Amino acid sequence: MDLGFQGATAVVTGGSKGMGLAIAESLGGEGASVAIMARGRPGLDAAADRIRRAGAREVLPISVDMADADSIAAAFASVGEAWDRLNVLVHTVGPSAGAFEDLDDDDWHAAFDLGTLSAVRSVRAALPLLRSADWARIVTLSAHSIQRQSSRLVAYTATKSALSSFTKNLSKTLGAERILVNCVCPGTIVTASFTEILRDVLAADGLDSSDPKDVMTWVEKTYGHPCDLGRAGLPEEIASVTTYLASRRNGYVTGATVNVDGGSDFI
């Protein structure tokens, strides 16, 4: 299936690792030119090499602090200097987790800066470029926890809930301009950082943090989040859905919140 990415341009925030990198590789593999935004230069450069090998026509690795409004504006100005229009914005950035008792006001502000306002600022900066394109799509990555709450993810979930609401309202705002806007809600996804951070935690229960089945065993025990397929997901399984929603081939899906979670009791 031709998704219509030949000659297209795309920005993926958080595109240097995990789901963001998988999405950037997928878009590049479909023939798009891809700009990736993240903070660390070494990670950006390594990711850019992978995206080029996937088949991207052009790759722009841009260092940006997604908690800083001026940094975001400057990053998109760089995109505008390189390209005169933008077809796709995929926003994958999110905050860290934490329980209520562990969070002070500064933690909450930081969480909303990364989890919600980074998307608001990115869309604001990208809109002139998106409006200059023949077709345009926006996809945000929220989280399954917005539909199945967890006290261990209180600030994270609050910011992602706000992001989902923002995305839905944005789809209504931009619908008349034929800019399609959707939200993907990943379930538990086994990324390299997930594996590294939780290696010792799962090992204490005799589980392997790189094994999707072991990971889901731990998640269900710890958070009570079920999964019909009995395993965690992989970044490329988020990327495939996101790539379709971001594509020209998608002509009628907008304002949707799409669960990619291996099956659950979500609404």
C-alpha cells in the first residue's frame, strides 16, 4: 500500500529513541524527509544514521529542550529554513512518572511543561508550515493510563489526559482546513530505556525486562493493567499505526483516540 509519503516532510519530537525513533524510521522508510527533535546530540546523530538507513530522503537532527518555549520555537524555525512546508508533525514527548506524595509544585510544573505544553508549543510553531503544505497531519502520543488510572503515574497521567483533550479539540479547530489530528494511546511498550531502567526491578521477581511476556506479567501484577495478548508491545507496533494516521492515505480519520495496547478493558 502506497501511503503517499514520497516527497513529504515530517517532524518527530522525541525522535532519537524508543517509540519516537521507531516512528521516524517508519516515516523515512516510506520515503519522507524527517526532522527529529531531542535534547542530546550524540543520540540525535546516532538516530539520524538509522533513519537514513531506513530510506529517508533527508534527515534533520535538531537539538531542542522540549521544556523550553524559546528552544521549541527556534527548532521549528530551523525546519522552516530547510523546508518551505511541513506535512506531518508527530509529538511523542512525555514526562517521568511519580506518586503523589513524591511530587512538589516544581515537579508538577515540569510534568505539564513536558507532557502537555511541549505539544501545544510544537503545534503552534509548526502550524504555519503545516498550512503551507498540500496535505497535513498531526499525531500525538498519549498513554493507556488516561483510561485506566494508576496512582503511581499521577502527574504523568494528568498531563497525558490534558494532551488527549488538547488533541481532540485541535482536530475540531483544524478540521475545516483539512488538517487531520489524532491521538495514539500506547499500552506497555518494551523500549531500550524501559528495559534498562527496570532490569533490576524485574530481575528481583525472576523476570526479564527485555521479554515482552515477562514485562506484561510484571505490569499486571504491579499496576493491575491487563492485556488480552499476554505480552507487552514493541516500538514498531506503535510506529505502524502512527504512520498510517500521519499519512496522506488516511483521508477520514480525525479526532480519534486510538488504543494500541494488545487488548484490554479500556473504553
